[in-house]
Amino acid sequence: MEASCHSDPSTRKSHHSDKIKNNLVSRLNRIEGQIRGVKGLIEKDTYCDDVLNQIAAIQSALNSVGKILLEGHMKSCVIERLQEGDHEVVDELLITINKLMK
């Protein structure tokens, strides 16, 4: 699979292997199910602490997806763009990391 990490947003693509993509999709499907489960808990007036614990689990699962994506991004796109002399990628990455850490 040929991919490009150039700074032009209209041409940017990821470098994910099929294995990584399948892993991420699987994780996101589980998260989607967890979110539907929380909705059901709220509809059934489940005790708030139990709902909050489920929300914490969802947030942790989303953070795991983000970590996998961030690692892949740094090992492919960021390195590639730095090697091409595009140092703006560092500022872009810092902005993204700040958003993830909110």
C-alpha cells in the first residue's frame, strides 16, 4: 500500500497495515457497543456510580486507540516529513497531543 504523509491535507493518507486497521476497527466496534450499553444503563436508571465506571472504561479504551494511532503516526508520517525537511509536522503533532491530553 502506497501512502503519503505530505502536509497537504487533501493528499494525506495513513500508513496503517491491514492488521492495525482491523485491530483499530475491532476496538472501535467494542467501544461503540459500550456506548450503547451506557445509553441503556441511563435509560434503565442504573445507579450513577455504575454508569460512571462504564464511562471511565470507555475513555480508557478510546485512549488506547489514540495511543496506537499516535505511535503509528510518529513512526511513519512524522519521521517521513522530518526527513523531507518539513518541520511544521512537529507543531502539528504538539497541537494534536495537547488535544489528546485534555
